[in-house]
Amino acid sequence: MNQTSNILVVDDEKVIIDGIIKICSLEDYSIDFAMNTSAAIEKLSKNYYSIIVCDIMMPDGDGFQVLDALKSKNIDTALIMMTGYSTVENAVNSLTRGAIDFIPKPFTVDELLSSLYRANKYQQIKKKQNSHSNGKSDIELFYVECPARYYRLGYSSWLFEEKDGSVLVGACDFFLATIDSVAEIEFLNAEEQVMQGISYLTIKTTDGRMHKIHSPVSGTIIEVNENLKSNPALIEKNPYFDGWIYRIIPRDLGYEIENLIPCSSDRLQSNN
């Protein structure tokens, strides 16, 4: 990709840090690291990092404290949360509270590099968006916000509740804007179970990367979008309507919808 990024790795295991540094050297990333939460927050006060890869479980706290520090200091850094304690709650909390991705340990080389690729693209889009909103450029937005009656899980996936109690789910356009063109989609099958915050779709892009999308809801798949199966490009051309992925009977929508972000709030923020 021929692009250097400044990345902070936060983990209390040196072997993990060394492994990430080795993986990142494959694509010319520059790496700094911290081995506890307080050291990471101290580094944030002195340096700017485009991307942070942070473990949740730390000896003096947790990765959510790093996430909160970014918010309180108004630092526009893309944070990727990782953990060996891979639970649905950790995944959902990470994405809901502002992490752009969640990857369980152990992760593969491809999983980490794909996540870093999206984080880089995320930063590029955000910079262009900020430049546009400040009147410094004529660059147009590179993604479409999800419709007002929809809900989203982080920047990954969306949900729309149908009148019959089922929900349609799909991939957010922002997520799609951070990956290369779609070459192939790996679907789950009808009658399979999905869990909120756990991967429910894999997209292979024309650059050979594999990108996993997290489900916004738990439940049973009752229909797979056959049009999307035969024409994967629909997910890019019309992600919120014709490009939906599954129809799902939710397990406990009333509870899980509290973990989602109303897309109507995105419009309120963009109008302020």
C-alpha cells in the first residue's frame, strides 16, 4: 500500500506487541507501544497516533479507558479493539462506544492487516469530510449516511425493523467506503443463527483482502438476499435498500436495540 501510518499498540504482553510489529512491518507502518493503560494515555498527551490497536484487558484498567481518553481529549484517532476474552459484550461495547473495529485474539495476519487497511481509509475519509465541512475544499462526501429510521452498530452494519417483526440488516456505506471494490461475498445460510457483534458476512475485495462485518442483532436468518448473491455489486451501489444482506427474526430486539446508534442522530450531528 506504500503508505506509512503512526500506530500505537497497547498490550501488556510483549510477545503480542512484537507480533503486531512484525506484521505491520509487511506494509511499512511505524509503530510505538505501551504496556498498560496509564502509559498509553500519557503517550496520547504527547503524541498523535493515526491508529491505535488496543487490548481490552490491562493490568491497570481496560482498553475502554483509552477510548474514553480519546473522546475527552477530542483526538480523532481510529481505535481497533482486540482481546483474548472474546465475548459478545466486549465486541458490542467496543463498536458502540466508538472503536472502528473489534478483532478477537488470536487473529491472523490477514485479519489484522485488513483491519488496519480500513482504519487508514477511515482516517482519509474523515480528513476529507472535515476539510469539506470547513469550507476548505470542494471534495464531496465519499459515503452515504444510513436512513433516519435505521439503526447501526458502529460503522459496520445497519438494521431496519419491518412491520411483521422481522428485521433487514446490511452493511453501512461508510464501511464499504473503507474497502476496495467487492469481488465476492461469503454468506451464511437461511436458518443459521447470528449474534450481535459477531461476524455474519465476509467480503473479498479485488485487492485480495477479506473483510468481516459484525451483525447488528442476534437471531435466526430466514432469508438471504438472492439478488445480492447473483449481483454482489448491489451492496456497493445501494447498500441500504436493494443491497440488504439478510432478513432475520430477532431474538430480543427490545434489549439489543439499546446497543445500536439511531441513524437519525447522525443527521442531527451533521446539521449542528
